Amino acid sequence: MNSASGRGSIIVAPAQPGSNETRIDFAPRYAHAYIEGEGADRSTWIVLTAKEPPLKAWLSSENRAAARQQWCKREKAAFVAVKIDAQQEIDLHFLCPPGAAMSNTEMVSTTNGSKSVDVQFTQNDATRLKGRLRVSAADG
């Protein structure tokens, strides 16, 4: 596990129609990346958390996404995760506000020619990445 930094917010969709969305401050301190699959099905997952995650439990789980979700709910600990495909494009983007029963799965938009989720990273060595994750708010 490595360190992360930055500031942002996780936007929670309203539970009831006509209600307002909620913004929750998010300042990641921990970063974790891992590879799933091989060849054309290979994906890189990057997970940012504000609270130290239980990496051994996550990595030993058959369903890592479900393990992250359960942790978010149980520990009231937020995370942001992106799945990057073999072509280095963002496949999926997940947001989990602290204590949420479910995470939000966000799609990547290219409104105005700019991607709503942008990840840029370089591999420092066999086990470390360096980069940034930028998420633009959706235009209403």
C-alpha cells in the first residue's frame, strides 16, 4: 500500500426524487493498485481511500469489489476506484461515500471533448505507480 494525497468530494445522488444531492469531502491518504486478468482482458485497478484498508482481506476475496463495498459500509470509510482496461482507457469508475449501502458506478463522459474521469500515471518500478486522478462534475 502506498500514500495518496489530494482533495475533492464524493457526490451522493438523492435518495428521494426531488431531493438535493449531497457532497461529502474526500481526501485520500492511501493508494492501492492491482492487476486483474491477462492479455486483452487485463485491467489495472486503482483504489484510493481516506482510511487504511484491509488489503489482505481484499486481495484474498473472490469478489474484491464486493469486499471493498462491505468495508465502506461497515467501517464508514469512503473509497474511489477506477478500472483501467488493457488499452489504458478507463473502463469503470466507482465512488463509495462513508457508510453507504451501495457504491455509485459512474460512466465516463466526453462532453465538450474532455473526459469526465481522467487518470494519468507512470510506473515508477515493478510495484509503484505515480499519477493523478481527476474527475469533473457532470454538467446538468
